[in-house]
Amino acid sequence: MKIGIIGYDIFGTGGTTRSNINLINDLLSNGHQITYFNLLPFSKGKVKRTKELLQEKEHIDFHLIRKWENVDSKDVYIITRESLFIFAKVIKKKFPNSKIIGEVHTPLPLIDPTVDFAPEAIDTYRVGLQSAHKYLCEKYTNNNIVHFPVSIRHLRCREISNVRQVKENVSFYVYSRFDESQKDIAYSIKLMDYFVNHLGKKTYKLYINGKGPGKLVYEKLILFYNLQENVLINQEIPSDAIYLSTARYETLGYSILEAFIDGRQMILFSGDDKSLAEIYGEFQSFCWLEGSIVSDSAIIEDFLSMPLELKNKLARSDFERLSSISPIRNYGKSYEEAVLEAPIRNSNRCNVNESKIMKVLFEQNNVSNKKYLSAFYTFLKKIPFLKKLLSSEKTKKTIRNILFNRNHSEISPTRVADLRDDFIFIESFHGKSFAGDPKYLALSLQEKKPGYYFFVSSINELVDQEIYSYGMIPVRLGSREYIQKFKTSKLIIINGNSLDKVGKSSKQIFLETWHGFPLKKMVADLMDEEQRILETEAFIPRMKKWDYIPVSSQWNKNLFYSAFKLSENSRLKVLETGVGRNAYLIKNKMNLSEKIRVTEKYLNRPYHEEQKIILYCPTWRGKKRQELTKIDWVSVIEQLPDNYEIIVKLHPLESHMYKKYNQLHDRIHAYFNELTDIQELFLISDVLITDYSSSMFDFAHLNKKIIVLQEDKQSYSEKIGWYFDLEETIGISGQAYSAEQVVKKILEDDDNQYNKNIVKKMLNFDSSNSDEKILQNIFNDY
């Protein structure tokens, strides 16, 4: 049988490459002739190195996908990457009687919903998980859906080693691609913080080996938790190190099988989709994590104490189960019978524009002519007489301009037909964090519409972490993907103004939530006339995109009308529903399980009922400063009882100061702004200390103590201005405090009457179901 295999890069690394090599060897050993079509450019040297891994080398050749038409037709084409499935349409246009197999390697939740699975061209989809098989059977009723595992040929001749005994100094290792959308290696670093800095396991070490964009996140977390001596990246792994996987999703995990056969002790998380439990759930020698730092640390300690003799016995029993994961012998023949011999389901020619298909193919795989130019440049550097010329700084600068100065092709204005009702675009604080009303409305909608896709604006990998934890999809602020997802989403939920370049379709719905009850004057109400004119002129065209804005009270509504000139948008509906972020507070203020979850999330320590948390929220002053306040926080914490902790919630524009506050005292904490949600911090805090931050109004729903600092009241009032006087309006006064005075204020009794005043005057629309009311209004018009 003549077989064409189409892949992204057989010459790369990773599980899909290993799977492809195994499959090719299995098919070659069965006497088939193979042509491999590679998307990325490659050299003769790469072909030579790859052929060294293959049997029957004379029966395989390699070509670029771009040149596929120069090769004779094949009986079967196997497409090994979901983002390449669209190429099946091009094949069926020319060779309608060829059979096409689509190999689904990526966990289903991680496949971009805009990827075309080309069901009108692909005959058979092969999947490795029973859960994926069930999903695709329901979605693609006219195609063959075959549940058949990937090959583990490279392991078939190996015998299991004795389980390695862990020495006195316990070591764990993660061997994985640094991809947080799938792997969640950050969780393993938090686990190490708990072991080392809470349980005192100072000799425990974690080795993280691999490569990918997540490395920057790991380096930041290692510094944040002060684990430089305990968590090491790309260092030699000790021979007795325990294999650790905290991945969210997997479809097999070759490194898991390789480590198990090598005699490593095994600790796995079953996955958000329970995929690893589906594959390895019968393996009794494995230690299974639950996804909670506190409970997982106890599970691991119990596992470490298990006798080695028992672990060996269980591992040998598990080794016999390998054949249930994938056929050890005759995989090629079994694959042929189960997959290749499935009937043709699509024998009609696909009437498609090949150039458009190829453009989509290269765009969604992030391939451009620059990659080909880059590969050519690398080739030229190997020529002796050109090496010196190409190495000069002037030449390299010219080449960099050609290769890396992105010349974005213009993205056409959104057509109404492009909008998808099931696409929701979320942006909070311009992608600097995933918090506020957009987050809580998204979570509420996610619960009601589990089949919807939520794209969330993000400025970096830290924000991505928070987004992934809720099963949503981060898109980098301002990127091409950001623009495309924004323009195809029916509903936009945002708490600021959208980027001008994304525009707005006539059928899109903009739900503007803003990000707090106004205390400081804004936009059209600013005291400074020049600044007021400047901001208002820029603001009004953006405000005219809004379709809905919820408010917490009539007073809130009046202030928004004044500051934002809402009357100039005749289409805008102001919703007297209350706001989503405060629905979270009202619903959970007596919810102990939520307080435990949030405490463990931030402090990474067990919840203690007697613990008291002081939350300090300084607002932005509009200029760079080295001190947030004149208060000596070390003196404050040392005067407070031992069960008190201080959390400093920094303004996004001063988030760089978290290092300074983290180093002050072991009971003073500051976090990455990207990973922080102030509503969650409100829930676990007993006292709020703030200056001009409107955060005090939301906090009033919890009826806890508020302390207001006002160290520059006069100058701030003259420059910015307030809408109202705090003392006259709600009965709370601010002042400059010494450390001693702050401690006294924290510990003294307070009737908290100001909270009742705030809720009655400013937040009286808020309720536990404000989020549901808002969404009901939106979907009445959807």
C-alpha cells in the first residue's frame, strides 16, 4: 500500500514526533511504501538523522507539503495534526478515491475551536481516548471514528527495571514541554513551596527539564517562593528522582511509560479531563494526586513511606498491563485492520480554492515565508566564504529587519456572518489580570453554557495561568489571534475600553462593566480642564461602542452619566441589576469552603479559623514612587498578635514592588498582580486598609472593618478631585497614621456603621444573583 503521511515537523521533538516515528516503523515493517510530507522546511542533514531511526529506509522519502502535487497519488493519506486537517480538502479535490485518516493527538479541550476538522474530506478519525471517541461520534456522525492507541514500539523490547529506591534527599522530576496550557508545571512548584517552606522539607528538590514558553513563568515562581536551591531547571536528574506529572491534559504521555519501565517511582495527577486516570487508572504502583496542595502533600508523604518491596510487586503487576494500553506486538497489522481498512466515507471531489486553503493552513500553523528564509540563512552560514559576511552586525541587522519586523496583513472588518454565538471574548484590566466583573460574569455564563468558548485577553504567561485554571483560553493582547477571536465573538465583556484597532461589528454586543464605584473624579468630571478635554475627546468614541453597562445604584448610574457622558450613546442600556463582582462576595461571605480554597490559593498554606488577614490596597498616584506609605509595616506586623498576616494588593502600575514587600517579613505578603483577584482577597480578609481606592465600597458587603489612609489629601483633591466627602456621606474619615495608631485601629472594636451606609446609598442594586440578572438581560436580546 502506498501511504502519504502529512505532519508539522517530523524532524522536531515531542510526543507527536515520537508517535509518527513509531507509526512509520510499524507501517514500513509491514511492507508499505511511505512518503512523508513536512510542513516546515528541512535539510538533507535532518533527513539523514531521522532515517537513522527508521527501518526499511529505502521505502520512505520526504517532501514539503508545498510540493505535494509533484508526487504521485497515494492509496491512503494520514494527517497527523489537527490544524492540518483542512489539507484533506485539497487532497480530495485531486484524488477523491484516496482514503484520508485524521489522527487526533491533541487533547480535545486544547484544540482551537476555529480549526476546520474537514469532515467532508476526512474518512476516518483515529483517537486514543474513549472519552474523545464518544465526543467525536456524537459530533461527526457521517465519518468513521476509531478508538485505537498510538504505538509504543520504541518500548516493546524493554524489560521493566526494579523500582529505584529513593535516597535520603528526596528528589522529584518533571520531563515535559514547557506548555502551561497542558502541563501545569507551575503547580509542582507551588507543591515544592509547601514542602520546603511550610513543612520544612529543606532537602526536597524538584528538577524541571524541557523547553518552551513556560520557562519564564517557572523562573518567576522559583524566585517568588525563594526556591532557588530546591527547584532546578534543565539540570542533571538524579538517578533516584521520582517522576512527577501535574498535567491538566494528556493523551498518553510517552515520558510516563518510559519512566515507569525505567524503574522510576511514579506520581501523577489524573488530569482536569481525567485522561491519565482513563489510561493508567488500573496501575496500582502509581501515586495519584487530587489537585489540592495540602491534600497532595499528605498523599505524597504516605507514598514515600510505602515499603520498596511492595512498590516492586505492584510495578511488576502493572507491567503486565502495558498491552492493554497499546498492542506490544503487530501494532502495524492491527492499525491497518482497525484504521486503514475502515471504508471510504467521502468520495466526492471537494470544490475548494486551493490557494485559500493553503493560506489558512500556513496561518493557523504560524508558518510564513520568514521560516523558510530563516532556514536558508542558516544554510548559507555553513558556507565558509559567506560565514564572515553573514556574521557581521550590519548584515544581521538587515536580515533581522526582513525576518522579524512583522508586517501584519490587514485583517478585514468583521462580517456579520463571521460572528459565532458560542464565542465570548473577555477582557479585564486590559489583559493585566483575570478578575473583576468580566471574570465573574464569564464564570456564571460558563456554568450555564458549557459548550461555549471563552477567549480571555492576557498580557503574559502569568495571566495565562489564572485563565487556564478556569478552563478558558488566553489570547495575547493585541496579537493577530486576539484580533481574530475578538472579531468573531458575538459577546464582548470588558471593564475598560477596547483597543481601537479591533473595531466593532454591527451585530456584536459590548457589555461594559467598568471596574469600580467612582470616588475619584473621572474623564468629563476631572478638575484639570486640559486633562478633562483631552480624556473626554478620546473616551466618547470608545464609549459609543457600549451596548450595556450594569450599575450598583441610582447614584452609581448618575456618576457614570456625568463622567462618561452616557447620554451621547442613545443605544446604550444601563442595567439596574447590581454588578457581577459583588454577587460573588454576597454569595460567598459565609461560605467556608470558598474561604479555604482562596486561602490555600494565595497563602499556599492550610486554612486556620483563628487566622486574621489585613488587606492593604494602595491606589495609583500617577507617578513612580519607592514607598506606598509612610507607615512602617514591619513595626505594624510585629506589634500585632502572631495570628495576623498582612497582604499588600498592589495597583497594576506598581506591581513591580511586590518583591520589596515580600522581603519585609514572613507575615507580610505581596503577589504577582497577574495572579491576583481582589474580590477573592476581600473574602478572606478581616480588615481593609486603603487610601483613595474605590475597593472599600465593594468590601462593605462583607461588613468588616475599613481603615482609610489620607496622607496627601489636599494635593490629591486639587489635582484629581472627589465626587463626595467620605465622612459626610458614609461616616468614615481618613487620616495619616503611625504604625502604633494603625495597630490600635486594627484591634479596637468598631460598629462598622459606614458599611451599612455604603450598601444602602451606593450598592443597593447589588444582590447574590446580580450576575444572572445581567446575563438574562443580554440574552433576551442575543
